[in-house]
Amino acid sequence: MIEEGIYARIDNNPNYMPVVVEKVGNLPGYGEIISIAHYGKQNGDPMADPDMEFVIVGGDYYPISYRNDYLCQQQDVFTLDHEGKPEKINKILQEHLTRFANHWMKNIADQQNLN
């Protein structure tokens, strides 16, 4: 189990945005949640470009949200009940986010010399 708030900043190439990986919580009934993000700045404020959250289930990572502050965009795979537990899943959105994440992770690996 990763301690909440623990993060790593990967900045191996000055030509690309650093990547921040952080444990942000737990999803009841599923597992730990981590965030992987690029951050830019606008008027001195940090801006997610993007920030994706993944739930870890049995060693596999499943995207559960996507946020891009520059586009004012927030997409969540789960609808939560009044207790904050997942109630419904948008499988089409999760498939879309999975395709995006697979491409993005390849780019991050290439750009940050992680291969």
C-alpha cells in the first residue's frame, strides 16, 4: 500500500513537461487511486494538462478520471452514491480514456527516457 500524498516528479528531459505521480486516495471496493499529471502555469496558478487518475486493482491500472484545466474539462468514469462509493460505470468513457492513457504513457516513457 502506498502512503497517501506520496509523490514523485519525473523530469529527465528539459524539452518536455515533467510528470507528477501521486497517491491521492482509495476507491471503496476497488483499490488505491494514483494521479499522473503534467502541470503548466497560467497567471501563476498550476494547471493540469492533463491529470488522469487510475485505480489499481490486482496490479492493473484502470483510468477513472481525466482533467484538463486549460480546456475546463473533467470526465469521470464512475457515478458515486451518497456515501462516495462507485454506483455506475461509464464503460465507453473508460475505453476511450484507456486508449488515450496507453498512448500518453508511451509518449511519457519516450520523452522522459524511461525505456
